[in-house]
Amino acid sequence: MEGINLNLKEISLDPDDWNKYREFAHKAVDLVFDHQMKIAEKKVWQEIPENSKNTFLEQLPKNEMPLEDIYSTFKDDILPYTLGNIHPSFFGWVVGQGSPIQIISSILQAGINTPGGMFEQIPNYIEIQVIDWMKKLFNFGESSSGLLVNGGSMANYVALSVARYEKTTFDVLQKGFQTSDQFYTIYCSSETHLSVYKATEQLGFGRDAIRKIKVNEQFELDVDDLRSQIKSDIDQGYKPICIVANVGTVNTAAIDDVDAIADICRENNMWMHVDGAFGALLILSEKHRDRVSSIDKADSLAFDFHKWMHINYSAACVLIKDEQSHRNTFSSTADYVSKLGRGVLPVGLKMFPNYGMELSREFNALKIWMSIKENGTLKFGRLIDQNIEQAQYLGKIITDHESLELLAPISMQIVCFRYHGKLSDEEKINRLNQEILLQIQEKGMAVPSSTIISGKYAIRVNITNHRTKRIHLDRLIKNIIDIANELGQN
């Protein structure tokens, strides 16, 4: 054909020298393994120097760069300045530490680079197996369904989407809220994660639809206040459609009364969603699983693998009791993904994009599957027990110390406390604890976080870390006392 250059040299992103990349891959694996093996010897967190920040102000590259330079930038300007969540003294948030098997699974996943959750390929069957394992673990039944997602926020969004489909009284998918004059209400405690509020906003309910129910002294949803608010809304002509129960709140790890909430949902024909981001995984603990034994009463459940199962970021799951409702909420089709009866898109193929928002998805099931196969659920359960026992140990140190004060009951693995010394002025105590927290972080000693408990500034220590030992908790308390002494507040 005219205009075609038959002598054009075709190019590829594959290297001419594969062995060079193989050598760099081995070098990179050695680097990250050495980093994790020696992580306890490093600062938990350190301030990023300006020259490292400036490295990432360069213009968009037009030309090739030597692999050695890219690797050097990672080693010098990226690796030392991450959050530090894999360190044994990271207590800030329920972030998760990962494990060595995750390094291997990430390499394998990147090596095959296949989309997850669709097409006739083994990765699809691995995701099906992982979800089936979770359905059985939480006793959700054969007629339930599930989806692997990136985090608890998306898991909550998916679950509340199905609740909206099931409990609204018009065709919400076809017509949207524009044709409805009914006002719907959703209920959760004042301790509920912000992702629930964001989901209700984005799903069209609006912020005014959320009813933040007060909590009791254990920071659990007040069931009496819940009943009263539902009755008041019904009397005003509103339609209550969903209650979100927390199984492990962010601030204190409180667990709401799932049984009572399930009863209220049945009485009022409401959807019950459990946000169990980390707390749901108590089901793995032989000592504590009774606390979450009623989760199977929920219509939907959200939880994270990258929290108390230590899977590398990011990996979460949502389970829906009614598979048909789940699929109806998200199912759609197009000519380019039509099933052809045979080949890559056979009839009967489970297409996970029909259960959520994303068509393009990573093969995250592999790292979850490999980690479960390597460790087994019993080991994960023992690690959860260990963290809870460590929280109780820390709590005893605090209550036994005259200058420290617990600010909330220790429900699971989160300890909220403060240093008060001989101070009595609440404002000064709040400022002091903020300064102590910042100095501990900035000196790289540890990374606790903070929150406000009944108006009091709390140092919040979350222990969902498989690398944490009691010595790290002892060191944390010593550092707090030492800093307070240096500030002249002893």
C-alpha cells in the first residue's frame, strides 16, 4: 500500500539485554529484604529533606534514563522517607505491615500482569476461591457473594450501593433521585468512619440523610437513642433504610451491639451493614471470635485484608448476603465484553466487574491467596490475640503510672491515654500531649497518632502490628516520660 514504510524498524519496551534486568531485579529484592530485615534498627519516620523533595519537581522526561539512575533515586530518595508502617514501633493507624511473602507475590503478580476478576483464566478462579473462603469464614451462606476491592472505603461504598438498590421504593438505577420525593435516612454512631459519610454523599442521599447516633461510655452505638431517632423519622414521613454497625471503631476499637441492631433492622425492614474494617477479623481468634459471632446477621460486611491480616496494600473485601441484589446493582454489558459461549469469554463465566465499579482491576487475589496458604488462619488468629494482650499490657503500665491516664476502655487493640503529670489545666494538658506526640514522631522514636476523647487530647496507640514486641511498648512509655521531663512537666 502507498505511504507505508516497509523498512521502519519496529520497537518494543522489552530490553535487548534481559539478563541486565534480571540482575537489577535481584538487586532490588536484596534491597527491600535487607530493608525489612533491619527495619527495627531504623527510625520509624524521618523528615524528608528538601533535596529529596526537589528530586520530584523535574519536568516530564522525553528521553530514556539509565536504569542505574532510577534505581539510585529509589534507594536514596524514596525508600528512607516512607510512612514507616512496617516498623515494629508504628502505632499510628490500622495500616498493616505486610510480610516477606508479599514481596514475592508482588513480583509474581507484576510478572504476569493480568487483570483480576474476569476472563477465562486461573486468576479468576483464585479470586472465586478467596471469596468463597471468606463467605464460609463469616457464615454468609452459599447464596451470598463478594468482591475484592482496594480498601474499606470502597467496600462500604459497594455495600451501601446495594442497600440503596434494595431499599429505595423506585427504580434508582434507571431514574435516580431526580424522580423521588421520598426522604431516606441512614443511621450510624458518631464514631463511624468517614468513608460511610462520603459514600452516602456520593450515592445521592446527601449529608442530611445521615443520623449520627450518640454512643455510650464504651463508645458503642446507643441502641435506645437509635430506636428513638428511627421512630422520630418515621413520624415525620421519612423512610429509614439502613443502619451501619461498627465492629471496631477507629478511635477506640468499640464494637456495636450487632444483635440489637439486627433486630431493629428486621423490625423496620432496613438493611444492616457492618463496617468491620479490622474488627471483623476477630473471627480468626479462638479467644475473641465470640465477640463477632453475630456478623452473619448482617446484609453486608466490609473488611480489610491489609489491616489485621497484614496483606500488602491494598486489599479489602465486601460480602453481600444476597448475590442477586449485588449483581443487579452493578451488572452491565457492552459489545466488547459480550460472552461468546467459548474461548476467553465463555457462557457461565463469573465477571467480577458486574459486582462493583471497576472494570480494570489488579490481580490482588494472588497475594491474599499466597499469604493465607503460607500462614493459615490459626496463625493470623494468634497474632490478633497477641496484639490484644499487648494492648492490655500497655493499659496496665498506664494505669499503674501516676502521671498517665487512660481516656477510654481498651476494647481490643487500641489504647487512648495522656500524660498529665502535676498539671490540672485541661488546655495545658492538651497542648503538652500534642507536643509529646509530635516530638516522638519527629525524633523517629515511634509513630502513635492522636484523637479527641470527650474533649481531651489523646495519644492513640493502635497495635495491629505483627512485629511489635512488649519491649517496643516499654520504650514508647519511657520516651513519653523522658520528653515530658525535658519539657519540665514532671
